[in-house]
Amino acid sequence: MVQQTIEQTSPAASDSTGRANSNSCQFVPAGKGPAYRSPVDQIRFLLTGEQTGGSLFMAEVSVPPGGGNPPHIHSREEETFYMQQGTLTVQVGGETLTASPGDVVCLPRGVAHCFHNSGSVDAKFLLVAAPAGLEKFFEEGFYPLADCPDPPPMTEAFLGRLLAAASKCGLEFLQPAQS
């Protein structure tokens, strides 16, 4: 991964929560952050908690038509999506939203949600999770893109991998509603 840190000359200090504030600028060239893949989407890390003093995690997400994730709850972080391409149908609480390019969806912690690409092109969005830590779920649950250039099959082994990572990261997957 090509990444640069641009340091300023002032010494490091701590913020009010005790996290390091190194006064550094993070630079990740386009397409250069670590990338991971699941059967239903792909994610490329832009900024991790290690780079932001734990304040946030930012990534680019791509979901093919028909892809998406099952209902789940985050106990540790809020998620915000900034839509760049395509359409996502987002269910949050009892509400259904349709997000298109330029739309922002902010999902509070502790509220069940899921999303589905309801369009005909890949849905692409920026994901910001605050505080950081959600990146550990993707690192442990998904496959590195370099090792898995094509979407992997949805297998019991993969589901086990996801559930193990979720339990460590404060994620709870819910049973889909029966129709």
C-alpha cells in the first residue's frame, strides 16, 4: 500500500480523550488502500483507526446489483454513507429509504439496519464509521482482494468467519424478517 504521512513540526499532544494528536496529514492515493471482498460487496480502506487516533474509519464500498447485507446492529459505532453511484435501498428501524448519488444516510448505533443494491449498476459509497474499529470486522471477516479477485461463494465456512469477526467487533446479525 502506498501511503504517506505528512508531519508538521509541532510536537504531538493529546486530545481531551487522551488519544494521540500527532498533527499529521494522511494521504492515500486513489486505489491504494487495503481492499477486501465478500460474496456481496467489496471495500477499500481509506483511513483506519490507527491513522485517526481511533476517531473514525473511512472506506470506499462497492455493491453489485442485487448485493447487500442482512439486518444487523452496531453496538459501538455510527455509520454514515455518502452515495457516489447507483442506488441503495436502506432499511433502518422501521423505515425504508432509497439513497442515490449525493445522498447521505447516517445510521445510529444500536438500531437494526441493512441495505440492498436495488439498481442496475454497482452502488458505490463512502462509508464513515465513528469511532473507528469496524475495519477489524472487514479484515477478519472478508477476504483480501489480492487473494480473492472474484466474489467468493457464500459458504458455511464464510458465514462462520463473518460471525466470529462480528462477535469481536460489536456487531449482531439478526434473522431476516419472514414474509
